[in-house]
Amino acid sequence: MSTKLTLSLNEQTIADAKRWAKSHHTSLSGLVEKYFQSLTKPSDNLQPLASKTNSLMSMFSEYDEGLSYKELLDKYKTTR
């Protein structure tokens, strides 16, 4: 049974999500539903992370959890 859900999002985010959904032959509702399902799935059903993903994740410390993208950029910014 489907139930209607109202979300408030940034207009550009909605436009980007609609484009992505269309290019992947799905609806925005289907995309949101699959995302919510992925959040509520038991972790033992998740596929193992690729080695590249694991290596990228290990570059951050446990103290980085909860930092915004901008805060992470500022923290790990290197001068070139």
C-alpha cells in the first residue's frame, strides 16, 4: 500500500534528483523509497565496501563524524 509523503527540499536538489531518476529509469518516489529502504536494512545484508572506498574512509578520524562537508574541507585543506 502506498502512502503520500510531502518533503520540502531545495529546488536545485529536486531538479538534480529528477534528472538522475529519469536517467536511471525510475521515479523520484521510487528513488526515495529505495533510499529509505537502504537506511532501514539490517547492516548484515549490506554488500562489502570496495577496497578503494575503505581506503578513503580510513583517512578520516572518528572525531570527524558529524562534521559538515565544509568543516571537513577546512580541516583537511592542504596548500598546493
